[in-house]
Amino acid sequence: MTADQSIPIDVAFLDLLRERRSPSVFDPRHELSGPDLASLLEAARWSPSCGNAQPWAFVVARRGDAAHAGEGGATAGAEARG
């Protein structure tokens, strides 16, 4: 690609980037729907990694779950993988 060429960028994607926000306060009553959770996990699974190592380990916890309460749920999976 030469300096006078540009990479085509979808306008809708640029709008999405401009409108994004990073909340610092979360609603403790909000619960993510199953389809939304599946979409987030799929996006995370396809995210880039250094050297394509893909060192992903995801912990999904719902309120009341042992993992959400911090009862070792987050580390149990890592220990099982070795």
C-alpha cells in the first residue's frame, strides 16, 4: 500500500467508536442476557493475542454463584489447566 492509498473503513464502525463510553459506575441490579453474554464471549475469543497464543480463560459468574462470591471459582479453572 502506498502513502496516497487509504484503508477503507466502515462509517458505522467509526460511529460506534466515537459513541463508545467507559462507565465507571455499574448498576448492581443489571443482569446480562444469555445472548448478550454469548456475543461478548465470542468477541473476546476472537480478540488478537501476541503471537496468536490465545491464552484465554474466561470465568462467567452470576450473582449468588461461588465464583461471583470469590470462593475460589476464578482460580479453580486455571489450576485445572495446569
